[in-house]
Amino acid sequence: MNIALLGYGRMGRTIEKIAIDRGHTIVLKVDKDDSGYDITKADVAIDFSLPSAAYGNITNCLNNNVPVVSGTTGWLDNYDKAVALCKEKNGAFIYASNFSLGVNIFFELNQNLAKMMSNLEQYNVTMEEIHHTKKLDAPSGTAITLAEGVIENNANYDSWQLGESAEKSIPIVAKRIEDVPGTHSVNYASTVDTINIEHIAHNRQGFALGAVVAAEWLVDKTGVFSMRDVLNIG
């Protein structure tokens, strides 16, 4: 399979190694200042670019009938437009805030816990995410997905806020610490006890492997998908 890497930072380089180990060929490595490249050389594209570049990368792929997998966060104001373009072009697109198998299981646990806690108003939800100091967006896309999972399954909350607490809003604390790949926790605290679920990534391998697996799965398909489709979870 011929793969285009849109974004060639630390994640892009990790994806490159895993893809090659799995027998694929990297035909394009597009960095932030590159332009004029031919995306049609690729069977599929994997986007881990800057938030400012992601939407352009995705639309370029869809306009040229190249399936695209994106793990870039911070661009989701344009997500609905990307979905609409994918449907218009009869293309193939996967966005995930996190491609790790463990994180996607964690998403399911989070939603199930939110349902279980929905009638227990004495518990207040808080979230914390910790990432390396080079991460540009806060809170992380994974933290936002977790917050949305609670909101969808627990009527006590209708929004989230970064670092703040307000009525019916989930506060998310975002910390940036050197060389932390990603830690996310969801906490339900009452006056008598606390329930906590947590996912700790030890390195970037899980994220990168999941992105390559998603790209392998997406080729020859049509539609807008998620990692729940790829992994057949839920």
C-alpha cells in the first residue's frame, strides 16, 4: 500500500516506521511548508499535521479521491464541512481524536460509566489531561471526546470548560509536562468517595499503529467512519 504522510513531526516519523515494518511504502512526506505535491500517488493518506493545515490536507485528499485518515486535533470547527465534502465526492474519511486501541476501549468505558452515574447527582465530574509541552491545543482532542461521551450519556451535564467549573459543565484541567505522551483521567467525586478511570500512554507506538491499521481498513471503502468501525467496538 502506498501511503502519504501529511505532517512529518514525531508522530509522522513513528507512523513511517510502523508502516514500513508492516510492508507499506511511504510515497509522500509532506511537512508544514510543502506545497505542490501530487497526492494521487498515494493509495491512502494519514494526516497528523498542524491544526491550521488539517482541513486543507483533508479536502485535497477528498477532492482527488484519496482515502484519508486524520488524527490532527484543533481543527474541528470545519469537521462538518469535511464530512459533507466526503459524501459529495463519494470518498472515504476517518477522523479520530485518538487512534490507540486502549484509548478507544477507554472511550467505551467512559460512556458506560456516565450512564451508570446519570442518576447519582451527588457525584461531580472532573477531567484531567496531561501531554508533552509541544502539544499545541488544549484541552486535547481525546479529553474533548471523553467530555462529549459524558454529556451524551449523563443529563446532569451539557457542556465542558477548560480549567473552570460551572453549573452543568465539566471542568477539564490541561497540563503540559515534558515527554508525557498522554494521560487522561475522568473523576466522579462525592463527599464520601471518588470513582476514577484513567488511561496512561507509555509511548506513541499505540497511536501510530492504530492510525496505520485504520488506513489499511479504509482503503476500498466509501463513507465517513470512526475507530469504532475499524475496531468493531460497541
